[in-house]
Amino acid sequence: MQSTPAARNRTWLFCATAIALQLSACGRTSPETSQQLAAFGTIITLRYYQTPDADAAQASRELERYFRSVENDWYPWGNGELQRVNAAIAAGETIAVSPPLAELLQRSAELEQRSGGAFNPALGALTELWGFNDLLREDWRPPAAVDIAALLQHELSSRQLHWTGNTLTSDEPRIVLDPGGISKGAILAASAVILRELDIDSAIVDIGGDLLVTGSAGGHAARIGIREPDGGKAVAWLEARPGEAIVTSGNYERFFEYAGTRYTHVLDPRTGYPVVDSASVTVVHHDPVLADAAATALLVAGQRDFDELCAALGIDLALLITVSGDTRLTNGMRHRVHWQTEHDTGQSAGHDVPQ
Ligand code: AMP
Ligand code: MG
């Protein structure tokens, strides 16, 4: 399978070590400091502006502690809490779920409903059938159509889940819960709370290109490049404003090619097949969880249902690029996006474009 370096990184399963530490001694306030670490199968960059170095170092420690606490527990195919929740569903058992995971799963169920099912966090069995759960797989080929159809006979939906407080029961044992389509958004939201509690009001948390800006980021608005579907160059960029999250879902994040066709990891719940027409969707919103779910759902919905789904989800800022290079934008996004000219230096999505 071809994938981004982030996807190839297997640190989702195993704790990784910090790869760069640029924070210096206590007592100083640097205009900008940053730290990078590996978690959730990607690189996380933490940037602080006009923040005492000691405070930035403490924030990085607290954030990393939080990342480590959820990276295994929120992964369906690890050996943490979500794996145990899915085992209980498969066995037809009732299970008590910890408050953070219960909140994530309940929010994902709400977003499934609001997206008309384009976002579906109960599709893990389909992801397994396509093999995207197996990070080491090499013999990629699509599953048999008959197996896909057989799986879709069952109602793989959060509607089959019943919550009593934080205790969960499922009517459908074939459901494998996979909140991967909103987990980065939820982690961004929790990071913002941690930073606020530490009185750090000017920072950027960037999880492999999905990011959140708190405060004014020292007046350095983050310029986020939106990459062209089949290249590393940015076709456009936009500036993140205080409190905004910018989240992108793309068909290039994880995929395999078989007989000349690209099969991407975002699956269309209606067909059981990977998304075909959409190459990437970028969503900007103050709620990172909504932004993350919406980016995934809009990638599934494609051009035809773009306006309707943006309206249903309350998304004012979204940009869809199709595999053939067509674009769809909300009116709000039309005022925010800057198209890259031939002479500009292009960079990959999620990286700051030179100012
Ligand atoms: P994202 O990068 O946020 O679009 O999330 C992609 C991940 O969400 C995939 O790797 C799957 O784990 C999961 N996923 C795939 N298809 C869907 C879908 N239609 N709805 C919700 N989650 C999905
Ligand atoms: Mg998403």
C-alpha cells in the first residue's frame, strides 16, 4: 500500500519518542518555540508564541501525557479500551465505557445522524474487509463484491447502539466501532482545553496537518496550504483565525492501487466501496470535532450533495477538490481561500506556506 510517511508510521500502536525538542532553558520568553513528537501515526507539531519557555515546556509535557493516554485506547485495532469495547459488542455483552471514550462515541453517533450517514463510525468491519486496519499488509487487492454486499446486509450504524449513561449495548454484533474520522478533531478540542487551563493563549496544535489555532498565535496567522490531489504542491492557502480548526480529509492519506485504480481508506457507507470522485475536503470551524467529521462526510458525499450536507452540518467554510480537479466551495470559503499562482512556492497541505 502507498501511504504518506505519517500513515506508514506505526507509532499509533506503539509509543514513540519525541523527535525534536527546541524548547530551551527556563526564565526566557521566546517569540516562538516549537516541539514535534510522534503520536497517532503522525507527527504532531506544537507551536507557542510569546510564551515563557518554561510554560511551553510544561504544556508540551501535559499535552504529550494526554496524547499517550488516548492513542491506544481510541484505536480499534490496538489493545486498549476501544478494542475491549468492540470485543464486548461482538460477544453481545454490555460494557461500561470510560467518560472520554463514551463522549467520543456518542458524539460520533450524533454526527452520523446529522450527516445522513455519510459519516459513519460503525464501519470498522468494512475497513477490516478492505484491509485498511492492517498497517503491515502488502498484498493489496479489493475484497470480493459478494463479501461487501453480504456485510452491507447488516445495519452497521450507531443506531444499533444503546447507551444507559456510559454503559453500552449493541443490537448488532458485527459492528466494529471506529471513530478515526473524528478522533483528531476530538484530540484538538481536548488540547485547547489543556492549553486554556495552563493559561497559554497563543499556540498552534498541528496533528499531521489538521490543526487548531488558539489566541492570536502571536499575530502569526497560520497559513495552511491545500495541496493538489496528485502532487505535493499547494493549490491554495488560507489563514487560520484565532479559535479555528482547519481539518482536511484526502484520498491520498492512505490508499492502495490495484489494476490501475486507487482505493482510498475513506469508505462510502452506501456502496461499501472507497470514495471515488473526491480527492480532498478542507473544513474550517471553531469546533474541531465537527470540522473533522464534516471533512470525512463531505469527501463521501462528493460534489452532488456538497451544498446540502454543508447546510445540514452547519458548515460555512469548506472546499472540495475532485479527482478531476474541479472544486466546490461554500460562499464563506470563497472569501477566505487564496489560490496559489504559478509563481508562488507550493507546499503540502497542512504545512505553513511561506508568508
Ligand atoms: P479522516 O482522515 O478524518 O477522513 O478519517 C479517515 C478514517 O475514518 C479512516 O481511516 C477510517 O478509520 C474512518 N472512516 C472511513 N470511512 C468513514 C466514513 N464514511 N465515516 C466515518 N469514518 C470513516
Ligand atoms: Mg475526519
